[in-house]
Amino acid sequence: MTSAEEWVPHDGGMRKVRSTLPECRGCELWEDATQVVAGEGPVRARMMLVGETPGDHEDKEGHVFVGPAGRLLDRAFDEAGIDRSEVYLTNAVKHFRFEREGKRRIHKTPSAGQITACRPWVLRELEIVKPDVLVVLGAVAARALLGTGFRVTQQRGEKVELPDGRTAVATVHPSAVVRSQEFTRDLERFVADLRVAVKLLG
Ligand code: URA
Ligand code: SF4
């Protein structure tokens, strides 16, 4: 099993994480991606959110949540009273995973092996940021941070404890809301879960 572990610096801060991340060869996803997409936001953010993997837009632009999922997230942040500039945003897997269909690049969910391989990066970010509340967006991030037994559909919006004692709350991935047939209802539920996270900040 491959892992990012040998590339993840355990000294230095976020600057060191950002500078070493592009060198990572912890799994094969770097080969076809345009670039690695690092987490963004204040290193001392009280809230940290973890998504899945960069999408097509993020891969091209090199920034987290700048495509359709990001726009949905911005709208939900507004409704939940969260200031995007005050949160730390990152992904469980740092390179875009896709399949080509003609000229299009179609997002593919990272495999269990890729999630495990990339996990040391998000754990290091968590160690540096030390958020008061971690928001886990979707099943991939839940697998990385809450384990394989966690069921987002059943446990979303509940306060959960991380192995290090930190507080977390899981919800669906914003892309699932974007694609939803019941958009208004699912956006409301997503915003309600974010409000739980805001409340947990105290
Ligand atoms: N989806 C994610 O999980 N992360 C991004 O950065 C963009 C889309
Ligand atoms: Fe490394 Fe993660 Fe990229 Fe794989 S996806 S090469 S583990 S940074």
C-alpha cells in the first residue's frame, strides 16, 4: 500500500506543508492531474472543513472549491452565517481523480487505497490548525477522518468526537446538493448541518 507519509513534514508549519505537497508521490493520482490543490484559509481557523478531492475547476485553477460545489458552499456559508475567509478549507485527497470521456474529464470518487494514501496530509493539517470544530463533507472525508464504520446519511448533523478528542460534525458533500433532485430541501438540510457546526463553536 502506498502512502503520502514519507512526504509529510512533521516539523515546521503550514508553509512547509504547502511547499512539500507538490512533491508527493504517495499514490498514482499526481500523474494525470494538472497540479496538487492545497488547503486554504487561516492557519488558526476555528472551523476547518474537509471535502473530497479537487474537481475539474480546482485542478485547473489550483484552488479549493472554486467550481460548482464551491459556489454551493458559498451560498450555504452565507445562509449559515459563516465567513469563508475565516475557515480553513481542504480536501481528503489532494489530486483530482477523473476518467476521460472524449475531451471531458469526469470526476471519479477516490478509491479506499487513495483515501488512505493521502490521509497523512489532512491529519497533519488538522494537527496544525487545531480547529474547535471540524466539518466533514461527504463519505470520502468521513472515511478518512471518522473511519469506515461512519454513515454520513445516518449520522449527519450530529456532534461526533474525533480520536484526538476534537469535535466534528459530518454532512453530505456540497456536490450532492448541487445534483439533488430535491435541491431546496437538501440545501436547507445542508445549511442546518453547518449551523450545528456554528453552534458547536459556542
Ligand atoms: N469538491 C471537493 O471536494 N473539493 C473541491 O475543492 C472541489 C470540489
Ligand atoms: Fe500524494 Fe494525495 Fe496526491 Fe496521492 S492524491 S499523490 S497521496 S497528494
